[in-house]
Amino acid sequence: MNKKRTKKGFTLIELIIVMAVFTILMIAVMSIINPLNKIVKRASLQEANTAAVDNVKRYMENTIRYSDCIEVYVGDFSDFDGNDVLTPAGLDKETFIARNFIENHYMNRTNAGTEDPLTGKVRMLKIDNADNGRITEYEWDFKSGYTYVQFDSSGKRKMVQGTDINGAPLFDADGDEIMVDDYGVEHAVLTGKTVDKNVINPVYYKDYSFFFQPGYNTTETINDKDLINSISSFDTSKDKPDIYYSSIVPVETPSGAYVPKFSPELFSLTVMTYKKDGAFGEVADDAATAEDESQIIFRSPFALSNVNMSLVNINSSFSSNKASDMYGPVRWSGQPAGKATDYTPTDKVDVATPKDGKWDYEEINTRQARLINKRFYCYPEKEGDCIYFVFTLPDME
């Protein structure tokens, strides 16, 4: 007897039901995976930010924190009045700024126990936001410069109108001009320039960029779509629901005041880290004014941290062998009355050869070293992408 064999399979309805169940399961799994991916992505970014910030803080604590003197430029190099620094022929801008730093603080200083000009090392730390936040350190050997008192043909000191640190004329209580010595200048000498572009491990710049902002800051969400869309790399119409935008803003104190950008008591620097995928944009602003950081916008994901420290050695006194570091040797040009006849008129004098075997010492004033009493100085901000710190360490090494 032959038996009929029947083949059994899934009916169309059963297949539809199974596919529907799998679809529901896939949707459930993806709803779990997507947030996890976002968490992992943000965690990776935060990890990179933390590592970079730790490197920056460690570097600053090993160097800048212990500075004897420090000057800060934000944006670009400016003078005391906020004007662009003009570099003389034969000097690159960084070397010229470092020379100015030495002349601002160490003019007429001597090595301890000698009559020789002060020698040591001066450093510059450059943070370039236009180059993914890359940090570069410059270093020079220096010999400080000196000023010399000029005399006329009769042996009297030449006198000129006194001025303050900004060049404004000085007058006494009666409105009379305050006359001061007419000084000649022998500039400081900088040699042996070295450049280190790997202060922060280059591996951090492979996938991430960094933006540095002075002061203690936080982020503020930006909801103005017109403002966001004014940046060519941003398009809110293509954003996913989890995309958001933010700018950097100063943190306010309880009294409503802003935390200072830089001070000897609080030396703070904000670091924003973001992926190299067009997550940074800048709204067009006035090139003639300082950078408006509130118009620099970041697209998520990003991470923000702050580097904070105090300058613990900013008021040290070490560079003069006199009772006070406010005094320096007086050099002569011309023949001062009552001095030996071997003083002959010259354009300047040999710093190592006092005519009578030793130098006279007078108090250094702000015409000889403009920031002699000010170990910490921040110049007016300029439009630009960089932050510069110029500094020396207590041992000058």
C-alpha cells in the first residue's frame, strides 16, 4: 500500500507574523544600541579631553605656575595701548616679543655677585586655536640689556620730559614738567632659539581638535537657527534630534561678577574638545575688534574642562646682587662732570668696562624697565586665534 507523503511548511500568515516579531525585536535592540553608541562616543571624547587637559595642567604646573614674571597676550601681539606690535627688521615676531619681555622686567639687572648683565632663559608658550589648539613652546638664551645716562658737552646730564608707562607726559602739583634723565638703550640679546611643537602628545590631535579660552568658563546652549545656519559648515535642516549647539561663556560669581580671565591668584584656562568633523564654527565678526568668543559655536558632541592654578612664585626677587632688586648699575655716555678724564663721549658704553673700575648704582625706574614693579601683566586683547604666555623661571634656567 502506498502512503501519501505531505510536505508541511510555514504558511504565508505565519511568515508575516515571524517577520513582524523580528522587526519589533530589531527596533527594540536598535533603540538600546543607539543611546549606547552615543554614550560611548561622548565618553571617548570626554576621555580624550581629560587626557589632554591633564597634560596641559601638568605642563603648566611644572613651568608657568612657578614663573618669576609672566606676560599674557590674547588673540595676537599688542602693545600697552592695544595697538599691533610692529616687528623691527632682522627679528621674527616671537623673538621680538621675548626681547621686549626681558627689557620690560630685567633691564639693567646683573648676575648675582657680578657687574655682568643678567643671563638666563626666557620661554614663550603659544596656543594656536587655528591649528587644532596645538601648543608650541619657544625658548631662548638671553643677556639683559642696559640703559645709560647721557651727558652733554659740559658734563651735565641730558634731561627730557618725564612720561608714564604709556608715554603720557608727567607734571608736578604746580603743573610744571617733570624732567628726567635722557637714557640711551643697549637692547637685550636673545640667542639659541628652540621650538618644541610636542608639548602635548601629537596623538591627541589625530582625531580631535582643541579650543582654548582664557578664564573659567562653561557652555551655553544656542537655539538661534539663523545664527547657527550663518556658519557654512552647519545646517540645522540636516541635524538629528540629538544634535545641539553651544558657545563658551564666562562663569559668574554669586555676586554676578565674572571670574577674571587671568590673575596671579587664579590662572584659569578653558579647554573645549571636539571631533574633527566640522563641529566648530565662527560667526563673522568685526576684524578690528577683539575676538567675540560667544560667537564661536560648537556642535555636539564636545567636552569642556577647566585648568586652574595660582602663580605661586610671581613676587620673587632674585636677579640683583644689591640689597633691593630695584637697583641696577648706571652706565655712562659722555663725560660726566667730576669724573675721570678718560670718560670720552661715545654713542654707548661697554657694559663690562666701567671707567673707574666699578659701576654706580641707582634705582631702576619705569623708563628703564617698564614693568619693573609688575611681575604679572596682561596686554589688551586683539583679534586673532592665539594665546601667548611669555615667562621666566626663578632660577632663570
